[in-house]
Amino acid sequence: MDEKLRIIISGGGTGGHIFPAVSIANAIRAKHPDAEILFVGALGRMEMQRVPAAGYKIVGLPICGFDRKNMLKNIVVLYRIWKSQRMAKKIIREFRPMAAVGVGGYASGPTLNECAKQGVPCLIQEQNSYAGVTNKLLAKKVQRICVAYDGMERFFPAEKILKTGNPVRQALLDTKLTKAEALRSFGLDEGKRTVLIVGGSLGARTMNESVLQHLDDIKASGVQFIWQTGKYYSASIAERLKGRDDLPMLKVTDFISDMGAAYRAADLVISRAGASSISEFCLIGKPVILVPSPNVAEDHQTKNAMALVEKDAALYVKDADAPAQVIGLAVKTVADDARLASLGANIKKLALPDSADVIADEVVRLAQEKSEKVRK
């Protein structure tokens, strides 16, 4: 292909959309260093900071989601959708992409709709076992749909589906730390079993309450914990832990910058069931207890979790039951060598490595086909 590759990648809103998007961009750049890659996101959302930090240009659309509680506010939402469509049309005409990628999230709707109208071949990447609304609406207009789970034919045309898995943060796989070094980096004992508790970068109230209600049980367990509280909850948790200097086995932090080290240190993880996190656990073969968030569309995290539980590749605790049950289950499980080995082996079987490379190859193929048609 003589012409320089020009690719649009659109979507975001959460790390679960942004990490795969950046991974795909990195894989395209690795294969075509001179490729021009433009991200299109939603103003005010996480991607507007994370994408430039990863070294890519991004433009923002004023799009937002519908307000189901206050229908009058949706007059503004409809105007923003109209304005976003107009802006997307202008962006695409000026950038002239040879292919477009949608990863889900508000911005990918108007961007890929407009790309399809202008004859730009499109690929969407669906991270979850239950397809998002935007991707379901786009499915008829795109050429390729990359998925991470079996059975996605119930949402998408079977002939367009390619099972690729979800791209993950490469740094997690590239960590050179030994387990002992990872434990020392958190100031923990190399000889004790370790549980990592994560609720996302902002935290999760249920995860935090699960710990706070069982501090004495943690102290008596003989197990040590790395607890990411999330920045949103860190101040209130610090207040509630005042006077508890008797918990050296509980490493409390609002944010973990090196998740590769945290995963390497942990014998077991307690986590939400976001698609990107699950893909990471599969690739590193990490035993996990999943506590799906109930505050997501179509309860898709529970569906993600059950896809693993049915294969005995993860344990599951309902969000409402977690404060009472999850710490006890973690202490019991992390002491059971055979159970840990079984969970680790089973989740590893579900890994789909090289996802970003496979998706990047598909994007480049679509762009090349477009370029050849134009030349003819």
C-alpha cells in the first residue's frame, strides 16, 4: 500500500473501552510506524486525558447518554447528538480515514455511522459477553466484528464475527519482577499468601465495605491483603482506619500505578467483572473471585462472570452478598493449593493472546482493500 495509513479509532468512557483502543493503536503503529491515527472521544470523558497521555491525538464530540430519570433533559441530549453527527462528518471529510475502529462508548456511534455513510470500512470491537447498545446498532453497517466470547451470534451477523479476545495493557504481561520482588515493593511478607482487592481506579463501595466490616477477621487470618480503595473513597476510609495500627498485613492504597506488580504479588484477586480485567486474568492465569457491578447496562458484568464460572475458571459472589461473604471465601480459597491451581489452569485455557495484533491486521486489511478499490 503506497498511501500512508490513516485510521480513526472511536469510543471510550471507561478504562474497559480505552485500554483496548490504545492497544489496537499501538499494534497498528508497531506494524506501520508512519500510520496516522486519530481518536474521536466524548468531551468530558476519561479518554480525553488517557489517549493524549498514550501519545495519540484525540478530538472530542459533545455527545452524552440519555437521562432516563429526567426526560426533559433529553432535549439537550438530542441536540448534542445532532451536533456530534455534524462534527463527525467534518472530522471524517478532513482526515479521510481509510478504515475506522469502534470500541464502544458514546462517541463511536456518530463517528462510525458517518464513516459508513462516507464509504469508510468499519470494524467494531465488543469486549463483553453481552453486546453494548452502540455496537448492536452499528453491527449492520460494519464489515468486521471482533469479539471475546463465544455465542455472540445472538447479537451480531455470524459471518462478520471474528473471535479475537480483548486487547490488554501490555505492561501487565511484560513485568520482569519476581513474586518476591513484587511483594517487597508493597512492603509485604514473602512467606504469606496474598489477596489483591481492586474495584477499579475510582473504587467500588461494595469492595471497600467488604474489607471494613471484616478487619478483625483479616487480622486473624494469617493472610495479607493489597487493597486498592479508589481515589473517591480514600479519605473516608483513612478516617475509618484511624487507630488501627494493628493491621500490618493490610496494605491500603488509593491507586496502584503498577498493576503488573500487584498481579505478580497476588495469589488470588477479588475484582469487578469488567471485560478488560477478565481478559487480563485469563492471560496471566490468575485465580479470581468476581463481584460483578450491578450498576452497568444489561447487567453485563454478571454475564461476563458467569461465562467463566460455568467453566470453573473463576469464583462468583453477588454484589449484595459480598460484604458478608467475600473476605471469608478469599481466606479459605487462598489457603487451598489445589483450588488455586485448578482455577489458575482453567482461566488460562480461556486466554486469547495477541488480540491487539489480530485486530490490527484486520484493520489494515480493510484499509488496504479500500485503497485498492479507490485505485481501480
